[in-house]
Amino acid sequence: MYKRILVPVDFTEKSHKALEVACKIGKEMDGEVYMMHIVKAALSVYLDELGEYKSKTATGQQFLDEVL
């Protein structure tokens, strides 16, 4: 019935459990499991005059700094 299963993963406990269930179903159905890593997007990102990525919000900048 299920030959391909797509599982969004963001490294939370819920996504870990979802991946376990998807793998179990995939194995029982002789299917394939695909993972897609999900991240928050830093909104309003731009390049400053020095060519560095910046965000217009403090929380966006914090996230952007962590990603970079």
C-alpha cells in the first residue's frame, strides 16, 4: 500500500517517533522512507554593504547567526 513515505524531521521527540513509525510501516510494506529536514526561516534576510547576511529582526538575526 505505501511504497514511499516522506517524514519531515526537525530533531524533536515527536519527529523521532514519527520516523520510527514510518520505518516500521516502510519495512512491513517493502517501501522506502524519505526524510526531509525542516528548519525555521529567518525572515527579511538581506546582504549588507559588506556582503554579510543580516535580518531585520533580533530573533531572525539570532537564528541566522546560529545557522551560519
